[in-house]
Amino acid sequence: MKQPPPVCSGHAKVTRRHLLFGSAFAGAGARLMAAHPDAEVTGTGAKLRNTARACIFINLDGGPSHMDMFNPLDGPWNPPDADIRSYANGVRLSNRFFPNLSKLTDDMLMLRSMATWENSHERGQYYIQTTHSQNPAFASETPHIGAVIARERGREGAEGIVPPFLSFNNTNLQGAAFLGGRYQPLMAPLSNSGIPTLVHNHFGPPANSQARFEQRFELLETLDAPLRRSPYNLDMADYASFYAQARNMMYNDRVGRIFQFSSEEEQRYGTGNFGRALIVARNAVRANNGATFINVTMTGWDMHDNMFNPQNQFNFYRLSNEMDQGVGALVNDLKASGDLAQTMIVIMGEFGRTPGNLTPRGGRDHHRDAMCAAIIGGGAKGGRAIGSTDRNGDQITDPGWSANRPVYPEDLAATIYSALGVDYTRVLLDAPSGRRFLLIPGAAEGQYRPVEEVWG
């Protein structure tokens, strides 16, 4: 992948890492950062759309088949009951695989001209999570795009009582890296009873529990004060920062309700962890008290064998219907509450699958030259498809946007950043290695940019 070469840079007297080591709390860090803006970031001041206040990123881990998802093509490879239907503006969708989303095509924007630089799962996942090529030497300074958004758009005070970055069902998430503990994702358990430790009677009867908790936490802070002022390492500073965030969430009904849901809601969304995660994502968006980027991962999409065989545990029927049920309920609920207009939902995996007929094993292998994504809400103009491939789904024949080339994950990330008001050309000047950290490599030079056609 062609990327601009890294440029070494000297550190200013006060860097972000110094702030993380010297202060555990957001207020002090925010004041110091404001005092040294030139030491931390640069950017070109890109024009931003600012159409969304939150993003729900649905990561289909394993690489779903673009030909069977949002770019269905006619051919002998389709099962007899695929029931592919055509809608306005070139939108096509299988009513068998996606019966609920088929009723919501007016809200969906299909990106059918995507491609990727990676063709293996680990590298592909790292790439779509960070927009950077996987390099072990720099893993500690390459944060997830959700952590970047949390840093840039996370709110403080009463409106920011929930961590800005939430993540569910992914144990291989890149996380905040050198950005620090304040921007690490909260990976909460998924249970209809919520998170019991937020409201649990920690010390005796309910009437005394919160007061005693506060007293003991203050004692802990007093005893730990020297370590908080001068932590031994970044991990210790991260813990101190995360403890402060966790304390703000304790004994707060507004927070507790986010992670609770009814049996009826589970039935509508799906009783697995994917459906439960989408309920919590919906609750967090509706609460509007801090959550800005919510990652929801759904695994099982690596279908090399028997993808349409009902006897296969992870067959395409099962996974597509599970995804369709959850996302369909999510979109309908956010539309009903009026939150969809400011919530960008992005659905994608790390690459596409081999085109044309199925392999002799009845599945599809990895394919990086064509893939697809769907965007719903957050200012995106639905009821359309951008781009197209050849009749076998092998190569992109019409990019469908002004750059006249495939849409890469960097472009999609820039689109998300722009929607949320984050300057995607920004560069952090104090990465641990002494190098600059580019939010999107090549964006400042115009190599990658938002797909403006998303907004119509």
C-alpha cells in the first residue's frame, strides 16, 4: 500500500504522554492540552460534514461475501430461494437473507465499489479498525478509530458520564493504544439485568451503600495519591484514569438503564450477544450522555465451506437472518425515537469473497479487489447504491464517486470522521516512538478523503 513515509519529530516540553503520566483526571489533562495545542496536533483544517453525533460500527468479522450481501448478482451461484429483488436507484437485496432490511432500503446506502489492501483476517481486521497497515513495531501507538473519535469528540461533565467508546463481542480490538486509558473502550457484559456492580449494595443496606462506597473511594484516592501523581508506567496511569470514569458511572440510574433490556426486546433483536449488543447500542445513543463510537462485532462470516448448507452451524442463512433481525430492529427503533438522523450505522467486514461460482467446497475464499458496505443514518442519503462490479463480482467497473477509484477503508474512515466532525487530516506529534501519528495516512496529501456522495 502506498503510504507517505513516517516523519520523525522532536517532542515539545509537554506531550500527551506526559499528561497521561502526570494527571489521572480529565479536567487537568484538558487544561494542559489546551495550553499546548501546537505541541500535540496539526492538520489541514478539512471541511467536515458534522451530520452525526454517534456512530454504531457493525464489524462482520470473517469477511462476508459481497455478492450475497449488498451487491447481489444474478447467477447459478445463488440458492434457489435467494429471492433477490430490485429497488429504486440500483438497490438490490435478497428478501430471503434480509427480510427486515428489505423493508428499509429507502434508509440504506450501499457502497458496492469498495476494495481493500489486505487479504488475511488478522491484518484485515487491524486495517479496518485503524486505517493503518499492521506493523508490530508501532502497534502500541496505533489506536482504533473509535478511540480517536473518543479523544476528539468525547464530552466532559454531566453529559459525558458514559465512556465515549463502547465495544461488544470483540476480544481482538486494538483499543486506545498510546492515547491512554480515558479513551479505552468499555467492554461491558451483556445481560438483561445490566451491570450489577454499578448499583450493587457494596457495603451493607442500600440506604448506606453509596455513602460508604464514596467514603472508601476517597480513602483509596488519598492513599494512592503519590502513585497517581507519578505513576510507574502508562498502564498505572491508565488504571487511574479509568477508575475515575468508572466512579462517575456508579449509582447512576441514567447509566444503569443503558445496559438493561427486557425479554420482549431480546425477542425482537435476537437472543444472542449480537442482538443484545445492538439493544445496548440503541440505549446508549438514545441516552445521549457520552457514548460517541459503539463497536459491535459479529463473528462467523469466514465461509470457506458449505455456506448455504443448513447443516453447517455458521451457514449464510443463519448469520444473515441474525444480522438482519438485529439491525432491522435497531433502525426501526432509532427512527421511531428520532435518533437515526444523527446516528451513522456502518456495516462491513474486512474484505470480500471470491467471485462467481462457489468453490468445490461450497463456499468462497478471500477476495480483496471487491467488497461492500452499507451506511444507514447519520446524514447519509439512503435508497441508493454507489458503484458497481462486473457481472461476476470480481472487479469494480464503476467506482461511482468523484475520486474515480475504489473506495478504500481509509476513505470510509474519513467519511465517518467527517460525519462526526473530526478532522481526518490531523496528525499527533507525540507518539511513543517519536514519530508523527497520522489519523489516516495520506489524508493530509489528498490520497484518501471522505466519499462526499454519501450525503447525496
